[in-house]
Amino acid sequence: MPGPVANKPFSQRQRGNATLSLPFLEFFRTEAAGGVVLLVCAAMALIWANSPWSEAYHRLWATTLSIRLGDLELAKSIQSWVKDALMVGFFFLVGLEIKRELLLGELASLRRAALPVAAAAGGALAPAAIYAALNAGTPGAPGWGVPMATDIAFALGVLSLVGGRAAALLRVFLAALAIVDDLIAVLVIAIFYSGALSWASLCAGAVVFAALVAANLLGVRRVGIYLALGLALWASLLESGVHPTVAGVLLAMTIPARASNTNHRDGHGHTTVGEHGGASMLERIEHGLNPWVAFGIMPIFALANAGVTIESSLLSTLGDRIALGIVAGLIAGKQVGITLATWLVTKLGLGDLPPGLGLLHVYGVSWLAGIGFTMSIFIAGLAFPDADRLDVAKVGIIIASAIAGAVGFALLRIIANRVVSGPTPEETALSRPA
């Protein structure tokens, strides 16, 4: 796209009362479209797992795939490869998004970050508390982390179908909330869902991570070097007891976010753009990786994990505390946690809702945040090694996500064109004491 805006990686366009950065607009479009693909693949997995060919479905993902390098051999089922290796790409993208938001996005200042951080924290703690209360002292107790997560692809996908003036304003808020939610989920996985630790492997991983940090500080901009070190980091964590997907987030934190080629003036006094249009290495990787994650990694994950064979005996377990805890956590917990936390932050004056939005809009978004599909299923797989409990958890996740998405869509459609009148951002800033 020609013009000065296209030459500024983090320049901004004005959309009504919402100011949306170009990377965010691209991210939203990809995530929204990816949510539709994800839904189709999840439906395909469910249909396949409950068809006359269900045995073939389960046999496919249970097939062992081995990688041999000399005397070293790594053998896992295809489903395990998807969870432990392919999903590293998903977590790497999550890490890039988190870093971008922290440096240049909605989380770049304390006041701007206060609202989505508080909303995400409330939307994680309340569901976990509800689940824990329902499953205390039972075999389902380890699943408290399952209802904490929000599936950003599904949530943004549903929001894209809403339309209206308010939906445009809600995009940034929902994306920032979901990204903080992802950060919380990553920390929960790393701290609470790790196995017995191997200190030798952890030390090896620490050395590799130090090398990645050093590469960043030395101004290294070769993708191949970061990729090779990232692979070594993944291999170290694979044997460490910490879930190997954490390697993706750690690698993302070391990717340079500052453009190596800045604009400069030529001999005629004209401003020219660097080799990559002034884009940083982080931007270029995120731009290239986004479609692969949205249309490749996440759909494959859905195909491999959403296929639950629903029998009459399984349907009868919907009263199981695991399923009840997940449904109550994702639906009631998200509503209470997000809405209450947002109200408290605005009431205390620690943060402001975007101009034009009110608590009713936030309440609608809290329903969409109850779509926990991808990350919830991922955490469930770590929490429940037992296949029967895992199937019950998946049924609870699918039902809760379907209800949350449907109600959130209906509610936001009703209020899509209702925006709250009030002072402009400039008037708000001028009214604050110096």
C-alpha cells in the first residue's frame, strides 16, 4: 500500500474513536479468519470421532513417529508431537505478541495496561477459584487451570461477526485482555504443570537462553541463529520437566524489537526507508508466522484434540465435578472476574475504558472471554493424564465455549451500535490535574 502510513511499522490509523495500529489490524484480521478455520476443524474432529471411522481417528493420532539422529532417538505419538513440538510455534507467536504489546502497544504504559491487566487477572482468578471450590479434594482438583484461559482466535473471530461501532472499539480491549490472559496461562503452565525437574537440563537451557540474550544485546539480526538456539532451548526443556512449549515464549522475549535499518536522508535531502521498510525483526517474524499459526498449527491442534467420542455414558458425566467446574468457571467466572475487575479499576481511577465504551460492553466481552478452546484443552491435557477425565474435561470445554460464544455474540449484536457519549480523549487529558 503506497503512502507514508505504510512505511511506518507502528504508525496508526484513526477508526471512529478507536486508534488501531497497523500490526494490530493485520493481527485481528488473521486471528478472526483463523477462528473460523479453527471452528471448522474442531467440528470435523468431533464428527470424525463419532462416525463409523472413529477408530481410524484415534489410531491416526496415536501413531508413533520417531526422529533419529545417530544413536539418539526421540519417539512420540503424533498427538504428542503436536502438543510438545508443533505448539511451540503457537507459544512463540504468543510471546511475540506479548513483547510487542509491552513495548509498543496497549500494555506499554501503566495506565493503559491497568485495565486489560486487571480484567485478565480477574478473568483468570475467578474461574480458577470456582473450579477449585467444586473440585477440592477430588481427582479433578489438578484441573483448576483449565477454565483460566481465553481462546483469542475464537473470541476475535466471533467479535468480527458482530459489526457495529462498539465492536471496533472493543477489538483492542479484547485483544489486549486475551494477550495478558495468555501470559498468565504460560506462567501457570511453567510453574504448576511441570513434572519432576532435571537440573542438568535446566542449566543447559539457561546457558542457551543466556546465549539468546547475548545475541540480542550484540545486535544479531540473523533469523537462522535465533532459530538454531531456539531449537537447542526446546531440546533442553524437553528433558527438564518444564513443558517444552515454554521455550517458544522465552525465545520470543529475545527477538530484537528495534528496527536495524532506520530511515535516513539521501544526498538529495529526501527521506528513504531501510531495507525492511523500517520494520523490526520482531515485526517481520510475527508478520510471517501469523498465517502459519492461524491456518496451520491451531487447526491441526484442533483436529488432534477436539475429537471426543461422545457416548451415552460420557453424556451422563456432564454432572461430573470436572465438567461442572469448567463450565461454571468459563461462563460465570469470566463474567464476574472481568466485569468486577474492570469496575474496580475505573472506580479507583487507575485506568479508563476506551471512549465510547461502558461496563455493558465489557460484560459482553466477558462472555467471549469464556471461549477457552485451544489453551483450555492444552492445559487439560497437562492436568489429566487419565484419558477418561481428559475426555470429560474436553466435553466441558466444548460446551462452555459454545455457550459463551453464542451468548456473547447475541449480546454484543444487541449493543453493537450503542456507544457511551462522553468527553474526547483530549478533553479527558485536559481535565486531569497537572
